[in-house]
Amino acid sequence: YGGIWGIEAKEAVFNAWDPEKPKDYDNFNPFERNLDGAMSDENGCFPGESRGYKVPNRPDASWAIMQEEAKKMEEIKKSQKYGLSGK
């Protein structure tokens, strides 16, 4: 994904995520939000909550790209594990 923390990278992490296993840097829900509404970085760390947090390289954004991502998110949200957190 070229070091970009975009929808494709998040989808790959989400598909590989096993919610029955403990949450760690390689096993987490990239669409989960913390109490402040922030999303995690590529390690599953949230801003201000972990020393391991790294500001992710974000992809280019435009109205058209955001509309395509919204369609992908509607499909992802249909997954049974979408609203879950790691153990």
C-alpha cells in the first residue's frame, strides 16, 4: 500500500483481524474509534493514548474518492465483526 494508511490498507487489516484473539499491533479493527472519535494508526494505536502512535500517511482525498470510499464502507459495515473490539 506504499506506506499509505488508506481504505485499501485498512480493509486488508480488517479482513485479517481475528476478534477472538487478543488485540495487538498486528491484530486489531482499523475501523474502531476511541472515546474521542479518533481512528487508530497502522499499529492499532490511538492518538494521545499510546506512546506507539505514529501519525499515518494519509491518501489523497477528493469528493469522488470519498464517495467511492463511502460505498466500500457500506460493504465493510455489513460484516459481523465490524462493530467489535479486540479482546
